[in-house]
Amino acid sequence: METIEAWNARADVRGARLADSDMGAENRRIAPFGPCPGVEFVTLEGIVQPFPLHFHDFWTIGQMVQGNRRMTCRGEVHDLGPEDFVLFGPGEVHGCKPMNDTPLVYRSIVVPVELFAQAYGESLGLAPAEAATLTCRFAPVVVRDVVLSACMARLYAFASDDVAHDALEEEEALWAFLARVATYCEGAPDA
């Protein structure tokens, strides 16, 4: 399987990303979340290219903001639109392609394996040592959730704001987000 990085580097892919010449250049941003090493915000704007089957070695919680995509994951096909969340665990093979000419606007938060295990363990009432031994996966790969959407918006507000914020407030917002996401793991208690 070709890695997403190798596929993106191909000349035929680099030249075929924009919906039209008036739209301007696509925008891809990756920003670290200061208080929590390894947590990153990934934002894609103006993307029309497909993404081949690939996987990541971290947890990904992504939200469609604009555009429509047909995604394949776990042998199932999902049609995605604005407000849909995609939930991928480490090693979860997925890919997508555009469904129309509307450019993709997508934002996601990637979380290291150890940190997500800790959050999931806390949702189960486990001590950190017990949480470190857990294995889990998201039961659904696509959800719509207004609470999760509000948590995502709050975190992205911290990331896009140039004003210094209290690190504890930022960390609490991340834990609220992860606690909500953990409810979508198989066997997780309801929120």
C-alpha cells in the first residue's frame, strides 16, 4: 500500500488538487497543541483530491466542515457531509474521494496512543497503570454529535487565537473532548 505522504508527493497528484483557478491555493496546516505534547490540530481547506487507502499510528478525530466525501473504512462505504465526524484508531485503514466539485474543508485532532488510552481508562474509572494496558477501538467510524462538535470548536478556538490562554483551561478542554470521544469506543460507558 502506498503511504499517503508518497502519494501526495506524486507530480500527477500535486497538480490536480484545486477545484478551480479562482479558488486560490489549498491550505494544509498542522499545529501542535501546546499544553499536551503529541496532540496536533490538522486542518485541510480547498482540497479536491482523493486520498487513497492509508492509516495513521495515532488516534484521529476529524470533522467535515464543508464538502462531501465517499469514505471507505472497515470494508464499508460512508457518504460524508458537513458536521459528520470520522473516528479512526491507530492502524485503521481508510480512504476517501470527493463526491462533487465542492472543495473539502476538514479539521481534525490527532492524539497519541498513550494519551488516548489514559482518557479512555479514566472514562472507565481505571487507574493510569490499568489504562495503559487497554486496547480499544471506536465502535462507529462516522458520528454526528453536537456535544463533540462544541468541544472541537472550543479546542480550535484555542488553536486559532493568538491570545495566550491558561494552560489548565486548555488541558481541561482537551480532556472534555477526549471524554466525549471515549464514549464511542466499544464497551465504553454512555456519556
